[in-house]
Amino acid sequence: MAMALKKEELVIIGEYVQSHLKEWLPEQIYTPSEPVFPIELTERIIRVEEELKNQHELMKQGFDQIDRRIELLQINMDKRFEQVDKRFEQVDKRFEQVDKRFEQMQLNIDKRFEQVDKRFEQIDKRFEQVDKRFEEVNLSIKSLETKMFQFMIWSFGFTATVAGIVIAVIKFV
């Protein structure tokens, strides 16, 4: 049967083993301050470190090239945006010209409508003048009608008087 050891006993045993480990193992196997690596392993580690340095340099160069490409792309994009801005400015100028043309056309149309309005006013004045002339002619016709009516009455009275005198003369004669 195995005995169960307490933690305190295990700690004591561990300290004892560590203190005597140098005595029990040869020096080549146990050196706690410096680990011992075979020469091939050391050379291999050195080659790996050099390769890592080379990889680091290559990566750095690659990142530098990527940065340069990004800068060139940024410059090209900026130039293209400037060109687009210039085109938009040209389009804006064209729109302004079109707006000016529309304003001029509107002014011309307004002027022509004013001229048409003036012509209509002149025509209205002429119609008023024609109306006045018709009224004058109508008054003249009425006065002539009145004069003719009076003349007819006078002529009828004169004719009746002359006829009465002729009949009276014929009877007396």
C-alpha cells in the first residue's frame, strides 16, 4: 500500500533532490545556468536567425514598395479628382451661360409682350375713336332725320295750303 504524502513532505523531498542533483548527475548533462546545445543546432539557429533577418528586410522592402505605390495611386487619384472638378466647373459655367440665355430670352419675350400690349392699347384707342365717329355720325343722322321730318311736315303743310288755295281759287273762279 502506498502512503499518501502531505504537501509539506513533498516540499521537503523536492528541496533535498535539488540540493543533491549536482552530485548525482554528471556536469555535462546538468548545468542549470547555461543550456548546452549541439553545434549543428547552434549553426541551424544562426541560419534561421539570418533568414529571419533577410525575410524581415524583404518584408520591409515590400511594404516600402506598397507605400510608394499607394502614394502614386493617391497622386493619380488627386489628379483625376482635380480633372473632374475642372469638368464640373466647366459644366457649371455652361449652365450659367444657359441661364443667362434663358434670362435674355425671357426679357425679350417680356419686351415683345409689352409691345403687343401697347399695340392692343393703340387698337383700343382706335376703336374708341371709331366709336366716337359712329356716335357723331349717328347724331348727324338723327339731326338730319329730325330736319327731314320737319321738312316733310312743312312740305305737307305747304302742299296742303297750296292745294287749299288752288281749290279756293278754282271755286271762286
